[in-house]
Amino acid sequence: MKTHNLKFIFTLAIMLVASLGFAQRSEIQYYRYNDQRGINVFETSKDNDVAFDGIKVRVGGDFNLQFQGISQSNYIDAPATGSLIELSNNFNLPSANLNLDVQLYDGLRLHMRTYLSSRHHTEAYVKGGYLQIDKLEFIQPGFLSGLMDFTTIKVGMDDINYGDTHFRRSDNANTIFNPFVGNYLMDAFTTEPYLEVTVQPADFIGVIGFTNGRLNQSPTPGDDGFVFYAKLGYDNQINDDLRIRLTGSVYNSSDKGTRDYLYLADRAGANYFSVMSYNTLDANGNPTVKKNDFGGRVNPGFAYHTAFQIAPFVKFKGLEFFGVYELSSNGNSDIGGSYTQLGAEALYRFGKDEKFYAGGRFNSVTGNKTDVAADEDVKRFNIGAGWFLTKNVMTKLEYVKQTYEGDAFNGSIFQDAEFDGIVLEATIAF
């Protein structure tokens, strides 16, 4: 899904904007707005007040810029092999997304996102896309309308709906839904070919989905993996002041795949640049730096596994709480190993239209690679604040500290490792 022809991507974008400029702000059915209005939106609602009167195209984008002032250290103090590199205070590589949303028919729409600039890949490439079906009018007017009043079908190669953390994460340049800079340590996000059915009768939510567990697609001999995932939940706006949501999700991959990508699929790279990059020697014995585009994250690394995530969300007036309890267990019981993730966010949104917010997040992951392996313990603490200048433009400032503890890290770059500092982030989303 990659392309090395940046001119083609930008030319296509310009042509679309020029030829469809009149429609780029078109209203789309069953759509999560890509601005402040999309905050705290999870599954798209089955409520709809947009009439279909022909094909509509909505051209959007995301732009993100960060200034990072982070320092790091580990058990090696001198700039020798194995020591973490010294980080400077500077701007990170800006990132950009191109988003296309197309209303193809009544209750039938397409979404596609292209990463124009990202940290891990320097070339532009399609992140993914999907076809969302909320009505079956294209078969016959009124076909199964009673069922489709609370049912949504998605088919594509994109972000699967396991857990709730992926609704609040940064997706390359799309950072407006994330109140902080970094995503969760165990970042449950993967783009795979999938079929997904969501039902939302009254205030309840049910999701069933299937995928092959593959990030890159090819008919590899012997690689016929299979993944099943599901979600059950409750989401109710009790009154004007109080909203309560609670979901539980499960993800189970089979032993037929070559590897599992649930915590390893973000090809854009991690949000804190160059953390956990270290000094080493190349093949000729010359000093070099081992870069880590995904530093700061934790991937259990199981070839196949079962994962569970429980995510409570409560919003009372301006007060907001989001929590995470997640467990990943090795599917190979002969080897064993498991990881547990805990997370808690507390925010206060205030001002006209809740343009300002302040709060903190605690996130930890503990576990081991096998039943006989030593324990790992990684903790991260964030405190920050943000300001929506308009519904499409926001800026946020945070302090982050992350530490590595546990006998499993002894003798590695993670022994006594930590990083901390501030990050200023500005984002535009439309």
C-alpha cells in the first residue's frame, strides 16, 4: 500500500480540492467529525439527520508539529556502547494526513487515510480505509430497515474495533482526539483486512469482527492465521450532565499466523522522538546510533495470544475519567507469559464550549515474556493542558516521565532507564 511518488499524491490532493472544493465540507452520514466535535465519540451513532441527495466527497487533513524537550539516561553514564543517546531540545519532524470520506449512497460511505508525512516511513503511503454500511437501500428501498436501524457493517483494511483506547489515540498527524502526546504503552492498534458487525440497540453496544491478523498482505505458504475479536458495552447519556460508558473487549489470534500485530502495527512511529535510542558499534566496529522509532512502547511480542480490555468512561459536566485494564496472555501455554496494562486519565474541561482542559494520566505495564522469565515493569506519568483555539486548531503542553524497572532489564539498555521532559504540540484537523 506504499507509493514513493510524492508528486502523484500531492497532485491528486490538489486536483481533488480544485475539482471538489464545493463539496469538501459536505455533510457525511454516520460520521465522526475530524475536529473538536469528535472528542469522546467512540462508535459512530445510528442517529442521522443528513439526507442523501447524491455522491458527496469530504476532503480533510491533519497537520501536527511538536517541540520536544526530553532527556534520558540508563545505568551507563558515559557515552559508551549501550548508553542512551543524549537528546537535544528541538522540533520533531512535522506529520500530515490526507483524509477522504465519500458518501456513495444512502447509508453507504467510504473512508481512506493517507500518511503524507510520518516519522517511521519517509514516503507517502495509504494507511488504510473501509466501507461502512448503515443502510441496505442499495439492495432495495427499506430492505431490512428494522435491523439496520441499530446495525453497522464495516469491511476494509483499517483500524479494527478492539478496545476503546484506539478512539483516543494519536494516529500520525491526527492528534486532536488525544488529550496527551503519547499513546498507551501497550498501544492496541492494528490495520488489517477485516469484516466487522456492530449493533447498538438502545444504550448497548455489541461488536463481532474477523481478520487474518496480518499487517502486510501476501499468500505466504503456511500463513493462514485467523483472528476473532468482540466487544460488549453500555453507553448512556444519563442526563445533560452525566454520561457513563463501560466496555469489555476480547481479541484471540490463532497459532497459524507468522506473528501477531495487535501492539506492533503503528507504522507511523511512536510520539516521543528518539527515546530509547542508544550508542553502539556497527559491523566494522565504528561508533553508531541504534535508532528506535518505536521507543517508549511495550510490545509483549507473542506470536499468538488472547487479549482482554476493560475500559470505563465517565463524564460529569466538565470532569472526565477514562480507564484501562488490559491483559495479554501467550497463546503457547507450554511457554507461558503474560502482560497486564493499567491506565487512568482524569481531565477537567472548562471554558466556553470546553475549549480548555487540564489533567493527568497514569499508565503501567507489568509482565514477562515466559512463565520462567524475570518481570518487567514500565511506568509512565503525564500531566498536561490543552487549548482549542477553534474547533479545528488546538495546542497542548505536557510533562512526561517514564521509568523501567524489573530484573528482566538487567544488563540491557532498559536497566535503570528513564526519560522525562516536556512536549509542546500543535495540531490542525479538518
